[in-house]
Amino acid sequence: MKKIRFIGVCIWMAVVSGLPTAAQTGDNLNRGLADLKQKKYRQAETLFTDMIRQQPDNIEIFMLRGEALFFQKDYDKALMDFYRVEQKKPGMASLWIARTYSQTGDAEKAVRALEEHLKSSFRRPESEIKLDTLLLPLENTSAWRALWKKNWYGHLEKGISQARYEMKGGNPETALDGLSRLLNQYPDEVGLWALRGRAYLLAGDLRKAEQDINKALTLQPEDTITLYSAAQLALKKGKYAESAGYLLKLYRKVPARFSLLLKSSDAWVQDGRYKEAMKPLLEYMRYFPEDIEAVFRAGEVAGKMKDYRNALKYLSIVVEKDPSTPVYFVARADMYVRVHTYRYAVDDYAMALDLDPANGDIYFSRAQAYLKMGDTKNACFDLRQALHYGKKEAVPYLQKYCGY
């Protein structure tokens, strides 16, 4: 089990080890995690403190509050929380303890904590630790150099890290060679099957990818690495609903990965099931109401659902928050056209053209709105501009309405 756990940490780098699930803590966990992600550290601290009052034995919440305190530079209180976690689960908070001492300038204690981390089942990959900017103050110390003289990682762990490196670098074939050798030695490691399946996906071999990922699903269907690999496979095969299902299941297991909600929404959109696509999107927006791109997506999905009232509501929020992006004005203008509110559409197209004056597509769209209004004069001007900027579809309209 220890090896399997390391594989999960090594590959699925965004998983917080030991993190409670949403089912265990309710919606407050997600709100706190979202606050951390948005750097609302004081707000996150307050929320986690309230949760601790209700669940005083839940050390994972102490871990999260420690992070919130750390980023507020309240290092003494952060250490109190981290050490409380360490007493219950040695190694779980040791990396954060090392980061804290690194920031306070105590290299000796920081490296000692790192040693505890490297001895534990919670250890992160070597490359990740060495690139950790929060540990940067340690790099020129003798204690840091001495730490890395020891070989902390075994053959399996090094092989997995190398495979991930090759995959990230666009060399799946090299990764496949190494993973196949590892599987000959460790055939019961679920993470290896899932990882090799992903490597086959990158190499374009869907048949072998499916074989490996199905093997991983058979061995451990709830494994996070396997679920993500299965979602990727389903997406590649055009099974969008299946992919969305895996992604949502994974999100329930790993609530820190809010991006899974967006990915699942995208998969539902590709499947043409817009009502289903809106559900994870709305859940995401509940935690990240200021994410303009998410609100924009909601506007587009609502439009596909023919829920034009909400589509216009979301798109109006977007253009108000970010009046510098022409595509947002175009999207709202297109929505106004759908509800036959052409004057508002023309105004939004005008705003978009102020920001992007050489865009033939926008001129062409505004010409369509003018034609709907019966304004041939302005429509012909826009059609000529559209053609000037390369929109050849304007020609038949110019011939029909403008004597071209």
C-alpha cells in the first residue's frame, strides 16, 4: 500500500495527502479550499477555525488552517497547527514545517523536517521538492547539500518520476519503455497501469491505452490516477458523458481540484447535454464567483440551452467586469440577436469593433443585425468592411442588398 500511495502522490501532484472529502466535511471544505486558491487567507483561516470547533479531532483541517496561517506569515501559529498534525500522522505536515522554517531562516530545523518528510509515505517527488520556491532559502546551505547526498528514492519511484518527466516533455515512447520494464517487476502496482495507459494515449495508441486503463480499473476502480486516466481515454474516444462522469467522481474524491468541474462541464458540452454541463459550472461559480472566464462559459452554455435570460445576465456581468475583451461583447451581441433585440446587438458589436477594428467577422455580424432592422445603408457599409477585412461570405449579401 505504501508504494501505491507514493505513486498516487507522484503522479497526481495536486492531490493533498489525507485531505477529507466533501462528504466528510460538507460544503465548508470546498469554500475553504477555494479561499486558499484565491489567496483569501484570512477568510480561509476563519472558516477552518469554525470547522475545527465542530470537528476538533479532524487533523486535516488543522493542516489546512496551518497553510492559511503560513501564507499570512503567521509562522508561529502555523507551526502549532502543523506539529499537531505531525503528532497524529508523522510525515503528513513535515514538508510544511520545512517550508515554514525555511521562511523564518532556520535552515537546520527546515532540513530536519525535510528528512522526516522524505522518510514518510507522504513524500513528494525529488524534482518537486527541489523546485519548491518556498524552500529556496535552503538551497545554498550545507544542510541542504548534505540532505541530497543520501538516496531517498527507490527504483520504482525514480522510474515513475522519469516516466512523468518524459511524458511532460512530449516523449511518450521513451516513457513507455521505462514503464513497461517497471510493470514487469511490479505488475500489481495500479498506478503503473494507469500511467502507462496515459502514455499510450499521448502516443496515439488508443487500443493499448484502453487495455492498460481497464486493467487499472479492474485492480482498483476508485484510484484517483486511474479515474483521471479513464476520463482522458473516454474523451479521446468521443465518449464525452463517460468522461464527465469520471471527472465528477474524481472531483468528489479530490475537492481541491476545482478545475475538474470545468473539465466535466466541457465534456458535457461536447456531448450536447447543456443542462448537465451547467451543473458543475454553477458549482464552480459558487466557489469562484469572480472567475470571469467561468461566468462567460455559463453565458455560452445558457445560450445553448436557449435560456437567454440567464445567458444575457451572465454575459452582462462579464462585459461589466472586463470591458476590454472584444469577444465578450460579441458573445452578448450574438445573444441579443437570438432574442431579436437588434439595437442592443448593434451597440455591442460597435464596442467590440472599437477594441478590434480590423475584424471582418464582427462587421459581418453587425451587418446581419442591421439587415434585420431594415437599415440597408449601414448594413452595406459593414458588408464592405467585412469583405475588406477578408470575410468573403459578405459577397452574396453585397450583391443582393448593395448593388455589388
